[in-house]
Amino acid sequence: MKKLVSTESEALIKVLKTRFENNTHRHQSLEWSKIKAKLDQNPKKLWSLNEMEKSGGEPDVVDYNKQTDEYIFYDCSKESPSGRRSACYDLEALESRKKFKPENNAIDMAKMMGIDILTVEEYQYLQKLETFDLKTSSWLKTPQNIRKLGGAIFGDNRFENVFIYHNGAESYYAGRGFRGSLRV
């Protein structure tokens, strides 16, 4: 099982608590003590949050689902996480490249981290909390019908508007990564 040692867990909890306290506009009605209790009960999820943190995602709580009793974390770094850029969309796209293959792909990286790539709706919700991706862009979960045709979608924020657009799934850029979500 993927699990942090106690010193790593304590350090991450401290970072998450500080971020939670410094960004109350993202979660106005939520209490840190309840979130911490959930984190303490879920070492595998804490490991995934650490992977988000290590790759530059700056995860923070953005919502709570009463029906499932889950706290929802998103990557809240101002720009697409720096440790997850220059990746094409998925393995099929990576394998289709003849030259200049990137080192990785967004879907497999997210799976390895135990997180989900943000959907269009989640990305738009995040952008309502504050402004993200002013200089970068982020791959988003792509509908199967678009992916079957070789495409993938991404989002960014330009000219005070959130744009959702498309690219070939095999493309990759130094300024495009992906944002993830995790339910705890």
C-alpha cells in the first residue's frame, strides 16, 4: 500500500492546514478538524495528496459532498502544476508519436498518483473560486467521442474568460499540464 511515513504525513498535514487557513474563500463553511479526521483515516488518500503537492499542484479543499461524506481537493496552484507539464494526453497518444516523444502522459500520471483529471465542469467551478492558468493550460478529461477522433480538450484563462479548447491528444507543450481532483 502506498503510504507516507509519520514525519511525511505530519509535514503534509501542516502544509494543507496552512493552505486551508490562508484560502478560506475556497471553502467558507468547512471545518479543518473534520477534514483532518478524514485524512487521518485515509493514509492512501494522504499519499495521493502528497503526490499532488510534490508535483506542484498545491492541493486544497474546494467542496464537500454531503451525500457521499467526502471532501473534494483540487490542485490550486496558480498555473498548471509544474511537475506535470510537457505530457501528451494518454498512452495511445504517446505511442502514436514517431518523433520527439514526451516522457509521460497525463492520464497515466494521474492514475499513478491516485487522482482524477479535472472534468470541464470541475475546471469551470475551480475558475469561479479564483483565477487560474493565466499563462499555462491544463488537459481536461476528454469525452470518448472526441478522443476516438484523435482529439483531447484543455482549458485556460485568458482575457478574463475561461476557454475550453481542443488539440491533438499527441501534442504536448511546456506550458500545458493537468490538474487533478481527489475525494477524501
